[in-house]
Amino acid sequence: MKTTFACFLLACISIFSISFIQAQSPKKTAKSITPESIINHISVLANDSMLGRKTPGPELEKSAQYIAAQFKNFGLEPVNGSYFQPVYLSKCRLGNNNSVIITRGNTKYNLEIKKDFIPFESSANISVDAQLVFAGYGITAPEYNYDDYANIDVQGKIVLILDHEPGEEDIMSVFDGAMLSEYGKHATKLKNAIEHGAGGLILITDPLNHLLIKPIGSPWPSLSKIIPDDAIPTKLVKNNKDNSIPFVHMGKKMISLVFEDIDSLKNIQKAIDESLVPNSFSIPGIKINIRTNIEKNITEVKNVVGFLKGSSAELSDEVVVIGAHYDHIGYKKKVQPGVDSIFNGADDNASGTSGMLNVAEAFSKMNIMPKRSILFIAFTGEEIGLFGSQYYTANPLFPIEKTVVMLNLDMIGRNARDTLQLHEAKEQQEIVSIIQEQNKILKTKLKLVEQGHSGGSDHAPFIEAGVPSIFFFTGLHKDYHAVSDQVELIDSIKAANVARLCFGTAWHIANDNSYYKSK
């Protein structure tokens, strides 16, 4: 009897000890995130041999391979059989086969490129021959009870619209006052035209507020004496399906053929602005043929991903994303011998990438797995337009509606050791409360920054997609985007503390049954 009781007591003690160890393991594991480990990864990514990790480039590829090797070494799983998510970029050149022919009655008018029309780079490689329709500003804004497409059929037709938006210079305008709203942007107008079935889109500068009516379109080097050929910007291709339409900017010739003179168009525009009532109509007797020829050179770069499957049958389909961008801005091509030319980007953002890698390793060392799944992402192309995170949210590896939070690490290794900025914090009170609770150990001074004041970083596309997000950031400094952003200036103790705080926050969210996103 005594032996049986002793065995029972020993078993209880063992179970209690195991439970105690498991309960303590997150805090203990967080201590494995060390300043030495932080510096080790930064020293690789910010080495001169990486030439500033510019997107795209062979050194960026080397960095991606390094990060993927770390994920594999930690025991993280690939996604869909790969540690890489391809991201597609394009550089566009204006081809030689662009034309606009307007037929009015029995007369044909061959318009001249540059003088009369200039294509936008978002235009399709296609020829369209169709009737012409005027659709005001080309805006559909249901919240303002305004829709230029409401009473007009544009299916398969070429739509003529004004640039900008009603009340452009009116501080009382519902369209963000005198600020250009999202509805006034060219990309939004093009998307709206496509959604309404338009076969082509012509933009003309609204003459009521602008004296310069000549076409501008996109800044093609082939049409300019001052734009160098290598100035063509790199653009993100969110999908490989070219569902665009011909999209051109036109000038006075188009206005005179359709409206007779600029004053007639001004009167139409003025009536729309003053009444906020659309005035869209078909234009009989005019047909237009538009051919746009845009040559796109597609380049593939990579987001790097590592996955940790959650342990809960109920919650493992929900995903916590922990991300950091690993690219930077490259190097100077023309410098004097002996002058530093490499933008190493030790803080921006080898520090955040190292922090993310340390958090990933800490999770992999846990003797119990989190209930929710964790996706670690090293984003490409942040410096040239948040391309990696934009691509991910447009092409998510796991459903966005099942993504419960995004924690972003960008520049976490400089400035006062005891301070940390939390951007988007005022909009994410539940996450902030979790961070504050985790911070009781580190006692870091947290500065809460409201949405819209964080600048551009990879949490922004997640917020736009409806994912609660927090940006861990230690602030700008004089070495930001300078060749002096070197490893030697990193405060590795601070970076390790930020990474530990991120780990603790992620662990809590990944295991909290009551976290609001799951409700």
C-alpha cells in the first residue's frame, strides 16, 4: 500500500514538473533570442558581398537562399512544397505599334503619338474598335451616392473620362476635400472601367482646373529627350493575367473632335461639380480604333516563407503572420575609388529580418506547439513599393480571413535602448494590451503611434486587407538609407529585446482561445 501511494505521489510530482516546465517554456525559450544570434544574421545579410540586397538582383537571391536555409534548419515546413513564393515584377517599354484613329462621319483622323495621345503603362497589348461613350469622371462611389456609370451602357465600348474628381479644389468636397481621393487615381478609374465592361479607356485632363491639357500618360523614355532609358520604373504584377484594356491620355485634338471646343467641356464639368450629379452619355457618329503596344519584361523575385503547423484541431487553420522585409536599396554605381558605395542596410532591414529569424527559431525550439499556425515571411521589394507584402495579400498562401494578426519587424536595432514604437497601435487595442502584458518583463518604454503615421512598411497591405497588424519599429536615424547603416552601429541587445517581445506576443495570440479574430 505504501509502495503504491509512493508511486502515485511520484507520478503526480512528475506530471506537475512536466506541466511546470511546459508552462514556463515560452519565457525560457525567449531567452534563446540573444544579441549574439541577432548580430550573426545581420552580419550575413548586411555584408558587403550582398551589395545592398536590391530588388531585383543576384544578391537579393543570395539573401533569399540564406533565409530559406535557416527556415529549413529550424525545422519549419515549406508551403506548397517550397520555401519561396514567387513575386513577379515588370519593366514596361513603349512598343512601336501604338495608334489612335477617330472616325467622325465619313472622315478619319489619324492622331499623332506624343502630340495627341500617350498610352499608360497599365494599358493592354490589344487593338479595340468601338463606339465612344462619355462617363464623366469615371467614378463609382456608392457612399456618396455618385456613379458616372449608373445610366449608361459601356459594355465593349471605349469610355472617355475626365481626370481627377468633382470639386477638385473645393475643401468642402465629399471626395476628401481638396486632397485627391482614391477615386481620383488613375488605377482606380481603370479598374472601375474594366469592372463595368469597357473595351478601352481615354483620359483627358479636366479643363476647369488645369491649363495644361496636353497628354502626359506614362513617362516613356522613347518619347522624351531627358528621361534616360534606365529610368523605367519597376512595377508589381499582382497576377499574370493581363485583363487590362487600352488606356491612353489624350489632349486638345480629342476634345475638339468630340466637344467642338474646350469651353463646351468646361460647362459639362462645371455642372457635374456644382450639382454632384453625373452627366454621362453616348457620343453618336464617332467611332475610335485604339491600338496600344506595351512591351513587358517580367522578372521573378521571391518572398521567403516558413510554416509551423498549429497543434489545435479547432484553431490550426488560423494563421499568425510574423514578417520582415529583407531587401534594401543596393549600391552606388559611380563613386570615386575608396569611397563606400554600398547601402548595407544593417538596421533597414537586416535587423528586422534577423529578429524574425530568431523568433522563428525560438518557436521551433518549443517543447509544445502553439494552437494556431505560424507563418514566417521575409518580404521582397519593400523598398520599391511594398511589393512582397502587396503580392502576398493579393495571392495569400493561407486565406486572409483566417489570418488573425500580422506582426511586422522593420528597423529594430537603433536609438535609445529602452524605447520601442508600436505603429498602428491606437487602432489595435487588444493586441497592444497583449504586448503591454508581455512587456512587463522587459519594461521597455512603448510609444503608441496611430494609423497612418508609420510610413510605408509591410504591415500596410495587411491592414488594407482587414488583418489586425502591429509594426515594431525603433525609429529613424541619420544613417537611414545611407551607406553608414552598418552592422557596427546596431544595438543587438535592443534588437534581441524587441524580438523577444514579438515572440511573447505571437505565442500569446497563437494560444489564446478568446482572441477576437476567432470569434
